[in-house]
Amino acid sequence: MSPRVVRLPLTTLLGALPIALAACGSYVPPASSSGTDANASAYFDDGCRAGTADKQAGLSMAYQRKAGAYDSRYESTYQAGYEKCWNRTNR
């Protein structure tokens, strides 16, 4: 049996970094931020980058083509970033 490869979006891995650092006692989160807001912001930014890239490549606006790039809990946030940046990007 070959090893199973699990691909996670970079934002998922980066989202775990504060938890890992907190476990070793060297991280104190900023008082004004929460993990949920940071995740939402990261997914919006990821959607924005994907929308910009698709527009520049001449592709139609369809964030669903990137379904593996976001957590379904943040789909609307990813979609908002994708559509905003797809619309504002000149080809």
C-alpha cells in the first residue's frame, strides 16, 4: 500500500502555526485579532489572487473551478474575494 498524500491549502497550514507556537509557549496572539477573522481574511485574499489570475488568463468568472482551494465554511468569503478581484482586473 502506498502512502496517502493529503493536500491542504496553504492558509490551512498557516492557520495552524499560531496553535503550534502556542503549544511551545512562544506565541501570544494579538489582542485585537481572532483566528476566525484571520482565516476569513486569508481565504478572501486567496480568492482575490485566484480571481485576478483567472481574469488575466482570459477565463470566465467561476470561483467554483477552485473548489479544492478553500474550506467550505469560508466559501462565501473566498467567492467574494474572487469576484471582487476578477471584476477589477484588466485583461
